[in-house]
Amino acid sequence: MGKRQCPPCEQGERAHRMVRRVLRKQVEGDVAAARRMQEDVGVNEDVEEVPGPAALQNEENNRIDGNVNMGLEEGEIVGYVQGDAEVLNEVGRRAAHQPIVEPAQGINNPPQPQAQGARNLPPNDNEGPRLVNDNNPYDNEEEISGDDFSDEEEDDNFGNQRLYNGAPIYVRDSMIMVLNLMLNHNLTRSCVEDLLQLINFHCPRAGLHRLSYFKFNRFCASSKLEMRRKFYCSFCFTALASREELCPTCREEKEKAYFVQLPLLPQLRELYKRPSFYNSLQHRHARVREPGAHYFEDIYDGSVYQEHVQGGFLNDRNNISLTWYTDGAPVFNSRNYSIWPFMFMINELPYKMRTRRENYLMAGLWFGPHKPAVNIFLRSFLPDLRKLFRGVDFTIADLGGNATRVRAMVLAGVCDTPAKSSFFNFNAHNGYYGCTFCEIRGAQVHLPARDDQPQKRKHVYHYQELLSLRSINTYEQLARAAVDSPDPVLGIKGPTALHLFMPDFLKGGAIDPMHLVTGVSRKLLKIHFDSKWSRERYSVRHHMGEADRLLLLIKPPRFIHRRAQSLELLHRWKASQLFAWIYYYSIPIYKQILTPVYFFHYLKFVEAVSLLNSNVVSAAEINRAETLLKEFVRDFEQLYHIKHCSINIHLLLHLPDCVRRLGPLWVYSCFPMENLNGLMLANIHGKTSVDSQLCNSFWKVLCQNRRLHEIPDGELKEFITKRRKSVKIQDRVFQGCYSVGDYSEAVANDQIFVNALREQHGNDGPVSLYFRLLKDRLLYVAERYERDLASKSSYVMYDYRGTICYGMIELFIRTPCHCGEAVCLCVTRHFAVIRQFQIVDYFRIPYYADFPLKHIHRVVQGNNLHVVPVQHLKTVCVYIPVYNQIFLARPLNLHELIE
């Protein structure tokens, strides 16, 4: 190779010298020395240490006894030069299938998570049978392919092992080395091009001469999270070297599926650099508990979390727990192509923080026309999760920048029912034994043929008083039996990789209340209003016009983001519209059109899920909800026929147990996660490099919070803070509370409100009026606001002299302060003038008259004017005027109210 003249610089000379030394050691077979040198120049610590020819020659003589250690931390064999291939493959599989934690720490030693082609190996002296998959495409595979660097690269197994003088040289190591040299030493363009040619000289087939400086620089800018792509055939999931490779199994050119893995450690490091992040993680220790009986206020009070608190893993304040979420989202309307993000939520953060976009962790993204190959997808996260469980040192801003050992474990997870069947490796929900919580078999019902259509069958679930619940111990036995069985065993198809990194994925697997509750509501709306069932006794289609008229008159408050649509457009309703229908609109409307037996049956459903979705749920309320749901499911078959008893109706029986294990329903609702999916898709601005677009935008959002804190206090930071509120902020009343819009002087028509202020608070000075207030991310809008809005946020619940009242805000008043302080800290200078409403009736089930539906009331307008400080406002209420009556409904909980 000809000597290129590079501008003399200390960084360039050092870089050239280190690259030559590392390559020389690799050629000589001294891999340990090469690795030490790579660490000196900043090579990523996750690069595997590959044994040299001598070590592999020794492995050829070994037998598979379960105790062979290849020196690979995660047990995966990247490649080999000599030795028996079968022996090495079996050793790698044995090492890779260890559980994420040791059995001594109370976590089960799970079988290998493979669904196809698995077999049992002979047991060792100290072990039970292991599950091994002969078709596992995860073995002997590189983490980064050539497509990561150049779209023009030929299919020459780029990124795999190269042989030079009989010794293994890994191009991937050299690539990472050059990348780190460029980033850490600020090399010039000439230095980088010279280094690329130097590596290309030692590895002539690497094709680095085609890699221009600009492409390399673009890769450096787009891989801050070190994306790792792995490609598979979307039909048989055979591993492929690149996107363009022809599937060796299918032998056809078909659309490929692939996933991108994003390491978790850099994301957590970025989070711990934020000011106040570590302090926010202490929320579970600082919260004020409800006195008295056992209450469920968050995931911390559930049995799954409590098992690891007293003297356990989560007793340490530095340790955290994670909840995973996944769901598919279509990327393009013109193609059957979807994205499946796999995200983690940090449970120790306060709820509104843990559900913000900038506080999620992204483990991977699956792209393809079909659902993910779950075990392949999930196993890529195991190395990072193992490291986090063992402990990683993070620099924590709140502790003065000191390095602190942090450990993490995956405790719970949530997804919709079809996705849960795939990720748990169970039968689909419309098959026998499709419930992941119990062993109910289900039944097939033959539906009568309609018109010229053939007879159809539907899978239904009869009501059973006693259910045989699944356990992790029986799961292990059934999963092993399913490996050798051509059919699923009690609904279990085989092992799942979730068993590798969760203590108990059956108990930790939550029911998604968003899809379940709204799914039941949609079914009931179709049964009641669809013309298909118009001749049934439960149909109220003849009242559909009246119900539509009343529904479209309702103006919801701002925290309900979508107004209701016509019942004729039910197929277009979103989850938030169904949510509002269930909890707020349906009861007042159904009261007049459903016969009593169907109305009170529906009332049981609404009251039960309302209790379980409250701010705080007591043990007695869970028991009451359990009784109501059992009666609802039992009577549903008789009132609506067995053909409507789908999996969603059955899953209602498991909701109370889910609350006992993981807390109230809002804790694991998929509403914020679905919203995050929508925000991610909005960041796609082209059909090329979709994965890079998503990963880059995710990383920017992750970093922007810390950068905002780094901006010094002043006009710039105040401007940015106001812009983030999406309304015109005028004054900061107190922390989290702002006046919105301009002030105006009181006129003659406003004198009655000024007099009320003087009578109740003794103010005699001049006042200013305004009509909007932003408090705790809720927007309060006075009735006298001149603009005609599509929402109505003037009806509120408030505290008046220690009593909870309901009313309508007429306007807001600001009074001058006479404290004389240079910096005024008074918080009582802003008042809300409220016209009180009197509660006259509740909704009650006849034989449960002592337990009314607490969050919906029928009210009448009173004559009293209450002037209260704005800090006494509790929440905005839903105003429902139907049948010449007024109903006010307060939110079920204050955690899901996000403007």
C-alpha cells in the first residue's frame, strides 16, 4: 500500500500507530493483546472476544458436558476457524440458554425460548433437560452487517470473519475502532480516509475502499445508539446476511423482515445525567399513603412488586424495575408493512413522568409485513438486560456526578390480546385454551347461515364460577411437553423468551384495559344499534336517532381530545371516544332507552371498571368490582346469547386479580403508549431509511430534556417553557399554575362578582379579570369566555371550606398584592368565581342501592356564588345535558388527564 501523505497532527499519528499495532496483534493470533489495545483507543466494551486458532483447536477435543466456557460473556459463538462445527454450535447454545439471573436469587431457571424445531438434549448430572433449537438463526451470527455502512456493498458476507495468515480478523472490531478514533480524537478527513485504506490493506475483501468519508461520517452521525440490524425472511424467518439476499429456504425473492436493536445502557446513562431524574425515582419512598385499610395507589402496592421489596431486589433505592410494551403500527398506507417497537417504562418514576415520551427506553424495532418472530426478537435484548440485572455504574447528576451502581429488572409487561398470544407463545385468543390467565377451554358455536353465505363457526367462552389459574411451574412442564408435541398443550405452543428476563411473566403480564374495556363497549354498541340485530329483544336501533342527537350536543372538556361522532360511524370511533362513552355519556343516555333489566346489567359493568380505574382502589372495592363483573359475565350469556361471549367478555373476570397484582387499571393502560406510537410515525418523512429516522428522532427527544436544563435561567428559557405549554401564558400563579390570556378591567356587569369577592375575602382594591387558567396541565375556561369553543371546560369540582362541591366557573379575578416584598410569593391573589350546583340524584343498581355510581351525578343549578382561591380547584368535569336534565361527571382518576 502506498504511503499517503496526511497533514501532521498528534491525533493522526497516534491513530495510525494504534491501528497498525492492533492489526498486527490480530494477525499474530494474540487476541487478548489486541483487545486490550482496542480498549485503550475507546472501542466499545460490548465487542465479543473471539478465541484464536489454538483455543478453538482445544475445544475440538472437548465434549458437551454443560461446563464448557468459551469465554464469551453472553455465551454466543461469533465464528470459528477450526474445530468440529457441531461441537461448537452445541457449546454455544448451552451457554446462551442460561437464565438472566442465578437460581439462588429466586428466579426460575427457564428452558430455552424456541418455538420451532426444538428438541431435548440429554440431561447433565446437575441439570434437568434443556430445550435447544436446531433451527436457531441466532447462533454464529454477526451483530452488524455491511448494510449498516454502505448500500452498495456486495453480498460477500461483509462483517463476518476474515482469514489472514491463518488467524481470524474481524472487520467489525476494526470498524468500531475507526469510528471511536474519529469521534474521540477529532481526526481530520484525511486521517480518516488514510485509516480506512490502512484497514482495507489488511482485509482486502472488506470493501472499505468503497466507503467514502461522507458515507462514513453519515453513519457516525446516525448511529449514536449503535443500531444493530438483523435481517430475516418474513415467511420462514431464516437468517439473512443482508436485505438483498435470496432466502435459502424459500428460494424466492420475497419481502424481508428485520429488526433494529438499540442498546439500553446509553439510554439510561443519558437519563441519569438529567438533573432531578434520580430524585424522581425516589417517588415510591416519598409518596404519602392513604391511611387505614390496604389501598392500591400504584404498581408499588401490587403483589408482584411487593414480592421484591421486603429485603429483596427493590429494597435498594438505587434499583429500578421496568414494564415492557409492544404493539404493531402500520408505516405506509400503500404497503402491508408495519413497525413493532419494544419499549420499557421505568416504574419508579411518578406516573406522569414515566409516560412522557422522553422517559421511555427503546429496546428494539421490528420491521416487516408480518408479526415479529418473538423469540428471535426478544433474545437480542438479553445481553443488556443481564448487565442491568448484575449492575452497571452510572454517573448520576443528583449525587454530584458520582458513579453509582444501578440494577434493573423487568417486572411487568402489557400489550393487546393478539400480541400477547404471540409474545407468550400461546394459542390465539380465538382458539382452544386461548386465555393466558386460566385453563378454560372454550367452545365452538355454529352460527346459522345468512343469505348465500356458508355456515360459520365462532369460538366462545361459557361462564365458569371456578377457574383453574395458570402458574409458572405448570407452564414450564407444559412448554417442555409442547416442544415434542405436534399440537399445543393446553394452549401453550412452546417456550417464550419472556421467561428468560422476567421473574414470572404470567403474573407480570397485565390485561390492557384500553383494548379490553373499549372492546366490550364497542361490542355492546353494535349489539344495541346495529341493524344486523334489530329484531333481537336487546336492540334499541329505533332510538338511534335520539341517541345520536343527544350525543352530538355534548361538548367535552379539553382532557377528552375527540368529540363524539355519530353512532352510524361507529367503525371510525377511536379508543378515546369509546372511553368517554363508557364512563361519561352512556349511562345518562341509556337510562331512557334501555329496558331496566339491560340498563342495570350494563350499569354493573360501568361501575366495576370505574372502581378498578379510580385514583386509589381499596381491597373492599376490588372485591365489590369482582362480584359485579361475575354477575355481568354470568348474565351476559342469557341476555345476549352465547355467540357474543368472546374472549373480551371472559377476560373481565381476570381484571380484579390484575389490579391486586399490578395496581389500578390506569397504571398499565396502553393509552400513553399508543400515543407514543403515533408520535413516532409522525417523524417518518420518507420511505427510505425508516429505521434511522425513528432512531435518530428518539435519541434527540431523549437528550433534549437535559439540554433544556442546561440553558441558563433568563428570557430564552422562559420563552421556551411558555412555548411548550401550547397556550398563551400570562403570569405564573404558583408552581404548575398559570394565568392564560390578557387581563381586562371589571365593568358594570361584573360588579356582582367583585362584590362576592369583597364579601368572602374582604378585598377592597382594584381587580383584573381573565377567563382561562392552566393548572396541573388542565385548562379551565370560564363560562364568560367570548370565543365559541368545541370543548367546554367551565364545569368543575372544587373545595369550598373543606367541602367538595360542583359548579360552573363564571370568571377569574386577580387582585393586587400589598405584601411589600421585592419578590412576591403570594398564591391567594387569583380567585375563581363559581356558581354552585346542587347534587340531586345518583345512579344505583336496585339491590346495591347503598353503593351508587360515585363519579356521575344529576345536578341542578343553584344561586350561590363561591369565590375560591384557584389552588382549591380539583378538576374539570364533563357536562352532559340530556333529556332536559344536567349531569356532571368527574374524571375517574387524575393520572390520565393529559392536555
